[in-house]
Amino acid sequence: GFLDHVALGNEEWNPWEGDEKNELVVSQQRYEANLKMIKNARSHLEQTSLRVQIWGKAAVGLYLWQHIFEGHLEPADVTAQWREGSQMTGKTYFSFITGPSVVPGYFSVEAENVVLVLNGREKAKITYATQWLHYAQTLIQTHKIQHVAVVLLGNEQCNNEWIQPYLKRNGGFVNILFVTYDYALVNEEDIFQWPLGVATYRNFPVVEPSWSMLRDPRSYLCNFLGTVYKNSSRETLMEVLKQDGLDKLCWIAAREQWQPQETNESFKNYQDALLQSDLTLCPVGINTECYRIYEACSYGSLPVIEDVMTPGDCGNSSVYHTAPLQLLKTMGAPFIFIKNWKELPAVLEKEKKMSLQEKIQRRKKLIEWYRNFKAWMRQKFINTLENSFLPNVKG
């Protein structure tokens, strides 16, 4: 019945290609679901005011698409060279592409409005990001696209000067910048703070809260799995934990060197630790904001955050009296903030006295807050794009 409504456009297309291993019936269902999706998308397009294509060239793009937008990607295989998804939200039709095969000039530009997701953490990444900006600039100059926004995984010390000349306010072409960390130039007009999110580059999943995650007693008061840098507050944390045997009540796995690549075993351990602990300790690293905060929220483990500014150009305490973590604090994050790890024994003492019922309520509150936070970020993202990209309708 669907075929009456949909022109597939390519008669050669075989819906079962590459899927022979699965049973035919599963493929047939997926095929029909896809047809339905195409049909729905087609009918929606008539009412669309805005079409936006997101080019995900940094892992933070997966947080935007899969966690904040709750969007899907085909194929599901995270190692695929090319992955894509689409979604209709309000009056805006979003499409998302990512993967190593997404290279300037070698894919079709399918919208006049583009969101570029870039990594500006270090020199090599900035060089790569700049190539993408120059490609987008050419498309603007040749009238292939009209508007560009950037979602930037910023530098952990907020050294993001390199992006400034590309902003419209400075004579460039980028309408809006969403940037991670407490960048001092965030003004809520054309520069917005964006959450760091979970470590999608390590394939941290979208976690669906389960009954047991909310209600089961957890074996540990707290957890910390991570690197302990020399002369850092993390050394203080380890000393405090050892003092009164508190490390026996918590899941602690410290290492001396950072490891970017998790093994399956270490990643499973980390997820188990989040699931089995009431609190997740979040000492500062190069920046106060870390993936651990969001990952703990995903599993209903309350973040205990070392609330101090890290060295560098982030924030400006004369302006932000609540810095760091401006975005999370503005959104009323129900975390425990401490200034020094010496405050931890008192926190854990209080924790020991809490009833399971109180902990269940707190978990529910945390998971609900995190869900609302993501929904709010999504709405803010869409509203910001629509306000900037759509012509003002006076009436």
C-alpha cells in the first residue's frame, strides 16, 4: 500500500542488500518502516519552514544527535564510513551526516542551512576544522547555502580565538556559535554555551532508565575510576579516601596515565561502577567540566563536583560569580558541589544515614532533571537556529 504514495526514485534499490543474514521477515518490516518514514517525511516537508543539514565532524555531534535529539543513525554500526539520520521537529527538518566518508566536496549539500560540528581542542584538530569552515565559506559565496552555525568542542582552557574571525559579528559568515566549557565570550546572543555531554568517542550509549536502576540498593557509596595526575587535587582525593578506610566503601580504580581507548572490560567496569554507586566523584581535570558528570547522570549516580575554576581563560569570576559550570548551574543541576575534597568525609557520612527510599527519590529527581536538561538544550538549539535563520515575519 505504501508504494502508491512513494516514488522511490531509484528502481535499482534493493531493500535487502547487505541484510541477507537476517531473516527475510525482519528485513520486510524494516523496509516497510522506512517507506512509512519516507512517506511521513514527504508529507511533513510541505509544512517545513526550515531545512537544516548537520555535518558531524566531531564526536560531540553524536551527543547532539543521539542524546539530545534522540535521533537514530543508519547504519547502526559505529565503525561505518557514512552514517545518517533525519528528523522533523516543529517547523524544522533536520538531517544529520557523520563518518570518515563525509569529506568536503564529496557529499550532497541538501539544505540551505548548515550546522558544522567541529573539534577545536588542539592545533591539529583546528587545522582540520578550518578546512571545513573554508569549504562552508565557499558554499556561502557561491550561494549554495545561506546560513552556517557551528557547534564547537572548545579547547579545555578556552583558547578559542581562532574561531573569532569566522563569526558574522567580526565580518565572517558564521551566524551562531555553540561552544563547550565556560568560554568568557558566551553572550546568549550569537555565542552560546553547549554541554560537553558523554564520551561518544568511546561509544558511551544512550541509557534508558530501568526499574532496577531507580530502585535497587547500590553496593557502593561512591566511585572514582580515572587518572590521578601528580600534584593534582586528585591526589588529595585519594589521600582523603584512604584516611578513614572510605576507599573500602567506594569503587576506586586509579591509574597514573590517561587512556583514550577503553578496552571492553574497562568500559564495562566503568558502567558497572556508575550503576552500582550512589555518588560519582568528579575531580577537576584540565577543565572542571568532564564527561563523567553526564555519564553519572545517565545512570542515576549523583555527581559530587569539585567546584573550582581550572587554570586558563575559562570564565571570568568577576562576571560569573557562579563559574565554573555556568550552564549546568543555570539549569539548576541537583549535584553536590564542594570546594575541597576534605569536605568529602562529611558528605559520605551523611550518605551512610540515608534510607533507600530517600536515595530512590534522589535518583528519580536526577534522572528527570537530566532528561529535562537535554530536552531544554534541544529546544534552545532549535529556537536559536529558527530565530537566526528564518526571515523575520512581521505581522
